[in-house]
Amino acid sequence: MESPGALPAAVVVGKTPSLREPQLLDGVLHWLEQRPHEKGRTTLVRRTNPDQVPEELTPGAWNLRSRVHDYGGGACALGHRADGQAVAVFSHDGDRSLWLLELESRDPQPRRLSPPGAYGGGLIDPARDRWIGVMETNGRDQLVAIPLKGGDPQLLLAAADFCGYPALSPSGACLAWVEWQQPFMPWDRSQLRLGRFDAGGLISGSRLVAGSDGCDDRGVSVFQPLWTGPHLVVANDRHGFWNLERLNNADHLGAKAPVTWQPLLPMQGDFAMPQWVFGMSTHAWDGEQLLATACLQGRWQLGRVEELADGDTAGSGQPCRWHPLDIPFDDLAGLCAAEGRLACIASNATTPPGLLELNLRTSRWHHTPAAPCPLAAEAISAPEELWFQGYGDRPTHAWYYPPSGGGHSGSPLLVKGHSGPTGMARTGLNLGIQFWTSRGWGVVDVNYGGSTGFGRAYRERLDGQWGVVDVADCAAAAQAVVAAGKASPERIAIEGGSAGGFTTLAALCFTDVFRAGGCRYGVADLSALAIDTHRFEARYLDGLVGPWPAAKTTYDARSPLQHADRIRCPVIFFQGLDDQVVPAEQTERMALALKANAIPVEVHLFPDEGHGFRNSDTQIHVLEATEAFFRRHFRL
């Protein structure tokens, strides 16, 4: 029977917009707003101050979305034309072209700039009156320039494979960007390259200045090049964590001059995230100071990177110190700053995600949630840090959310495996988790080996071990909660989407801990995924499982589809028929295999959904159907 205080699914999902990629331009805050109630349409919104009603700049059918690498990101760039006019250049999903919007016009109407294509992750080059960004074509990335008056893309650089995150120096003389090549993902091995423009605006030459490729003995990953005047800052994990380093006077670096990076703030914290999409930002420059977000043991902090006087460096051994800012938020993303003002997406255990705006001179801040919180503070289940012995008896992390009224030996427990699998279980208010806790379920959100936020060695626990380490860690997390007397061993379910869906199915196959499972667009057949997936992840499994096809035996040994006969509990599946990452055939074959073994199965297919559900009706249906399925089979 449902609890009187149960949170309705329609309140949890389907109405709250997702805020992304805030940008400050001329004192005005702009951001992207993805709206599930408009079938996932993304629009550009702005406001001058927190008291102002936001203004939508791209109403109607405009849908700002990049399709580069399928996951996209970086769909909109803000800046100035050569004449000083403020403009936005965005990728419209309707025709896959770039469009320009004059932001100071009284009645702004977008104007088409380019032919259709896969564009994203761009910036405005004001001196040359053009957009510079990534165009994915014929299985390869290119850095291209498109005039702001419109025209065909001009090739600046053909990457060996993948590229992204271009950053233009303030003088306009140099461009920095990141490249990576298969079989490595950008968080495994990537390179920071630096090039200079010639008189014609072309990149006349480029050189490798940081990172590693497949020829190096060990992997190094770089994230988000950022210019701080003539200096170049990047997050680099060559010492085990994504720490900030600076290349002084990079804007004037000669073609043969030595490259010497200065570690700014060596610490056991990550100043970066896995580069799944363009447009991510963890550090920013406001014109005078460097701001950053750092993940320390699974919690994010916002702070200043303060330069120390020369005489102070001897004691600390580093040129800067970390000065956390006094704000009550520990889940942060999308950092931007300009002229003494900072903005980002922020939340905490009791506050929904929203826009955080901070005056760096007065320290006054304002937070605007994307939607009001539907729960009173006392009704919210706050995450409790849980360390347990995971695979190989290594300390492993999770967040445990007690059910309403507290966990006990009879409580049902839901184990969540995040997607990625290099993602992380975060601490911001997640109404999807509160949906379960308000119904008497405990939830454990597992940062299994391979997760981000705990350094490179923690991420590398999953190398060659996907389907082993993640499965063992999820099972061990559930057992730790049961051993603490907070859950029933007979009422443990596991749920996940994408990579988390694979972990869910593998955990049902290869452990006896779970009594039900929910799988959203999950991987059931590793071999099929290795053969038939999109370009960005085409060689991802080489690192997670083994080289294909040489390691086919390992692929078969870990594929849930090959071991469906070992699943002895009910499973519910959700799948988009337009999924280009995990084809629907995998879900359908897995469900048929379970039905052949007389295992209770439900399959829900959605014709207009891809990899990840954007439509509010779909999101509500998934949550309600999963809960009803688990409740029915657990006799709750």
C-alpha cells in the first residue's frame, strides 16, 4: 500500500527543466533550458539579474541541440561580432544547421549561417567575424570556421580522430584544443594542442603541449583549456588527480620553445569530469581571478585558486592555495565567470538544481531553482556517506538514502548503478531518489570502481573489468546496508540505464543478491555493442572488456544475453526505438530469452525516444511502471 506522503511521479519528472551551460556576456546571464514537457526541446534563456523574469530567446520550434559524437553538448556560443554586436550562434536540431541570433535586436530573429551538418562545441572569433568549432564528418572531427555573415565551413584542422574544447586566446593569436584517438576515450588519454593563426586566419602549425596518446607508457588526460590572459590553464591528471596546471605566456610560446607546466594546486581532488559532451566547465576566469570547482571524495566545492606571494610558496611547496567559497552547495556544474560575477548550476541534498549567481566582490549569492522543491526539508531523505569493502576488498564509496521513517531489517532497498560507467553518484537533490524513499524504500547510489571523483586510480579499477568490479561493488553495497540492519535481503532491487542497465543485468546474472531488476536502454550483448554502436564509443569496450575481437571469449562470458538462464527474478525493460547507442534489438532479445525461461518480464518500447528519455510522458511512465512492478513482485 502506498505511503500517504508518497511523492507522485508527475511531480518528480516531466515538469522540471534541465538547466545547462550558463554563460555570462555583457553582464547578462544566458543558459540553455531543456524542457521535458515540450518533448525535450532545448531553448536559450537570459536575464540580467536574479530578480528579473527570464526571457526566452528561441521560442516555438527552435531546438538547440548538437549531434556531434551523438551525445552533443556545446550547442550555443555567445560572443561579439567584429562591430561589437552581441550574438549567439547555435545548432538547431530541426535542420542541423548553425544559426545566428543578434542579442541586442528588439525583435531578434535567427538567421541561417551554414549548410546542415553535425556542429558543436564552438566559440566566437570576434576579430575575424566567425564561429570556430567542431564539425563531425565522414567518421572524423574537423575544426572549422564559419563566417558570421554565413557560408560554407572553412577547414582549419583535420584531427587524426576526435577533437573538441577549442579555446581562443584573448589576443586572438592562438587556439588551444583537445584531441584523442581510438581506442582511448578522452578521460583515458588525450592531448592538448596549441596552434597559431596566420595572416589568413588559418592554423599555420600546431604542437603537442600536454597529455598523452597511445605511444606513451602511461595514460594522461587533459580537460578544458582556459586562457587567463596570456597564460593557458588546463586540468591534467598526470599525478593521479585532475589538477590545474598553467603554461605561462602560452600566447607567445615559440614553435620550438620548451614547454614547462606549473602545477597550481596539487591536491587529491578532481577539477574535471569525463568528457562525454561538449560545453562542460569546471574552471573559469573572470578577468582577474581563477575560479574552480573541485570534487573531493564525491562532494564538489566551489573556490578561488589564489596566487601566493613568492615568499609564501616555500612553506606550501605550491604557487597557489585553495580558498573554498562560503556557499551551501556541494553539487556543481557549468561554471562561468566574468567581471567579478560567477554563475553555475548548483544544488545540495535539500535544494533542487538551479542557477547560482555570486558577486565575487561582495560574496553575496542568489540561487534560483529550476522548479520549486515539492518536499518540506524535514521530508527529504539526505544522503549518508557509505564506505564498504568492494571488489578485491578495496574501500568503495556509495551514498545511502534511508527510507521515510528510517531503515530497518524489513525495508526494501533499491540499488542504483549510474551510467557512464565513468559517471558518479552525486549529492544534489534527486527527486527520483526521493520518489522511492517517500514510499518506504532505502536507496543506495553506488560509486563503484570506475567512477569519477576519486582520482585516476579509482577510475582505472574498471579497466578490463566491466561487468566484474561494478557488479561486485553494487552487490557489496547492498550487503553492507543489509548487514547494518537497514534492509531486507529478500527485498533488494537494482536499477540502471545505459551502462547502469548493463550492470543491472550482469548483477542479476552473476550474483544472487538481487530479487528484481529494472533496465533502461541497457547493454545486454557486449559483442553486439562492440560491432554496432556509434563512433564515439566504437572502441570503448577495448578498455572496459578487452580488444575486439581478440577478447570475444571474455565478451561472451560477461554478456547477460549469453547467460539469461541464470536470471531467476523479475525484470522490467524500457527502450527507445530510435536509440543509436544501444539498438532496441538488444533489449528485445534479452526479454525474449527471459520469457523463454518463464521469468516474469515487462517490456516498454517508445517509438520517438533515443538513448536517454527526453519526453515528460515517457519519464513519468518509466518511474510509475518500475515502482508498480517492484511493489507487485515484492508484495508490498
